[in-house]
Amino acid sequence: STGTKAITVTTLIDNTTLGSLQSEHGLSLWLEYDDKRVLFDTGQTDLIVRNAGLLGVNLADIDAIVISHGHYDHTGGLKAVLDIAPKAILYLHPEALRPKFSQKDNRTRMIGMPDTAKETIRVLADHGKVIWTEMPTEVFPGLFVTSRIPRNNSYEDVGGAFFINQTCQKADELLDDQAIFFETKPGLVVLIGCAHAGVVNTLDYVTKLTNHRNIYAIIGGMHLVNSSMERIVNTINAFKRYNVQKIVPLHCTGKEAVEKIKNAFGEKYVLSGAGTKIVLT
């Protein structure tokens, strides 16, 4: 980023809250990037509108909305947001619109985006306001969306029993999973929704795309909630390898992983929840 204004990331929706805001299982981050306003994911319900109001965040100012992947807890607030954000351009991977299911104890749940979100996206697409991120895409100068993230290591998986059909025979590889990355004075920042592609795969890909060796900050859901100890340790080692200076685990990272990250990184770990603001410049 070339401007002199501060770059900040405010958590609008998270599983936890640190103030007077409400929480829900979901994620939404508000990014102030120079004079641009970017919303990354929309939470599970229209709670995002209420929380934004309490924080003095004007959703009508949104220039771009980036959807990390097509699960309900990241797309449920989309219609409510688009009703008040007339100039927003939407960035998402086409796979995000596919049916999505999860299976637990032989029970199948629909976990894809709600029909209201799909309908809204169709209308936006008809008006030329949707950009399908089928390859790495520059949203604003210096601010990018990864598109699909290659899966290269042996220890990261999508983090659960996810499927694209109701009979749960076809696995969902969550190819729609994508991250945001951008440059700040102290270095590269990566925002992740759930990291279903794997946090380490994500960082490996971003550093490859940018030719960076170090990452200044990583903020978002790391989906280590059901992970093996091996995966958590490998993730921590990758953060060390990339010399990450700010680690902000949210949403689906999981208590155990958060504890381990906190112990490994001390002050580089940042406690965050709905209502917290991180200044990056």
C-alpha cells in the first residue's frame, strides 16, 4: 500500500466477543485499507449489521466484499450487507455456490450458503458486480485474493467430514477456500476465513506469489479445532519459519491450538474477538 493512512482490521463477527457486542459461530473482518473499505466474510446471520452499528462501522461504505468460502457461517449475513452497500463488488470463487454438507455421528447437515445469499449473488452477477476469483486477483492496488490454494503438505486436511452431496459420498475439497493478502510497511499481512486449504499451505502459496520470505501478520480462522497435535506443531513451526510477528487466531482455530500458539509466541499472539481492532501500520 502506498498511502499514508493506517491500515486496520476490525473483527465484526467472531465466536467470541471482548466487549458489548454479540458473538455467533462465524467470522467477518472489516478492513480499512488506505481509502478503501473491504469486508471479508459476513458471519452467519444479520448480526453483522448490529455489531457494525455499535462499532461505528458504516457498511454503506463497502467497496469490495471478499468471501473466503461458501459455508453458511461466512455467507449468512451477505444479503443483509448488500441491502445497505450499493457500491460493493463481490469477489468469490465459483465453487462457493455449490451445495455443501457435513456429516457428524451419521447426521448430515446442510452447511452451504443460504439461498438468500445465492439469490443475491445471481442478481449482482447479472449487474456485472461479481468477480469470480478463478486465479489470483488484485482487488485494489497491492491488495490481492489468492483464489484456490494448492494443497502441498501431507499433514493438513480440510478439517472435517465435508461433502458436496447429501448422501455424503463425494468429498468437498473446498477448492473455493481463499485468503486475502497485502503489503504494509512492516510486511505482508494474510487474512484467512477458515483456512480449509490449511494455514501452512496458505502461507506457502502467498509467499510464493509475492516472493516474500517473511509474513508480518496472520489474522483469522485457522481451523485447527479437530487437528492432530502434529498438525498444530507443524503450524507453529511454519509461523516461526515465516517469522510471523502478529498472530490473531479467530473463529475455528480451537481452544487447544490457541493455547499452544499463545505459549509458543507470547506477545506475538493477539487476543481478539468481535469488536477488536488491529492497527497494521
